[in-house]
Amino acid sequence: MLQKSKKILLVPNGYGRLRYIDSLSKVLVNNINSQVLITEYEGTRHTKGKLNIDNALASLKKDIKSLSNQASTRITIIAHCSALILLTKLDPKSSIWESVNKIIVYNYLANPMKSLKRFFFKAKKYDVSYDFKNIKEDIETFKSSDIENIPVPIHIIHPDTPLNKLRANDRDLKNLNSLRNISTVSKPSLGYEILDKTQSEIMETVVKSQLIPLL
């Protein structure tokens, strides 16, 4: 009997579809029997409109429905950094969650307000057109307990990289263990970064050692 193809939705952070996410998609497809879809937000790179929470949620819902309509296998979402905040905004009672098996969060962002200035600086670098007021208001109200709004198991992978030390510290990671929907929290020494670079060699190692065991 043929193994069912794994369905994977890759959700970038607010910079949109940079080369790291395409590299991740390629390595996943080359290493496991999988169908991969990358969410693209309005206002990023060559898309129209402005990036805000409502538009990003609409893109996310559309992609979950698209994948769920193609086969019976439930979806694994691999979310990066601030994408976790977006997932907490989805109605926990929505039928859309019936199509989701689990979430893997790569590079946990515990303190988004500390990263806000850096985000807007890099957003300009990566040609992101954003709704400043909308994004700022949603980030200001985020707290780690909001993660419990998500009604599926969550695995956190937070590599010990320089930028991740700014995103979350050891205490932040320890606090995650008190949340009922957190299945695992790991802090590997090696990890890829959210950059417009393929990071091919690192990506191959990370996918095989960190992601595939959770899929």
C-alpha cells in the first residue's frame, strides 16, 4: 500500500516569501513524500495590497482550505517566528482546525514588541508594504497565554542562534511548558535563519534531524 502524501503548509513570518522558505520546501519534497504549499501574504514582494492581520489571516485560511480539499490527510503547519501570533488569531472553534493535525513553530518569538522596530526596518528592505497601525496594535496585545487558543498540538523548535537569543530566552522557553497544547520544546545548536538566503547545507541537516521526526 502506498503511503499517503504528507500535507505541509509553510507559513513565513511578516517578511513573506524569502529564499529560506523556498529552500525549506525543496528539501522537504526531496526527502519525504509530501505536498507543500507556501502561504504568501498581501503586501509582500510582488503581491498587491498591504500586509495586515486581517489580510494575512485570509491568506492562511485560504491555503488551509486549499490543501484540505485535495486529500483526506490532515495538515501539518510549519510556522516561522511571528506567524505563531497570526495563528492565535484564528477562531479556536472554527471548523478550519479540523483539517490541521499539528503545528511546528520554528524560531519562537516571545517578545514581539522588542522586535517591532527591527521588523519595520527589515520590511522596507524586503519590499513589504504594511499597515503599521494594524500590525502594531495586534502585536501589542499578544501574550504567551494566547497560544492556548490554538486547539491542536504545538511543537516548538528554537535553535540556539544569535538572533533567537533576541526572540526568546531560556525563561520564555521554560514558560511554554505550562501551556496545555505545547507538546515539545527543543533548543538545538544548529538552525536556519529567516533570511533571503537559501542556506542549503544547513537546511538539509535541519530538515532531517529536527523537522522530519515531528512530521
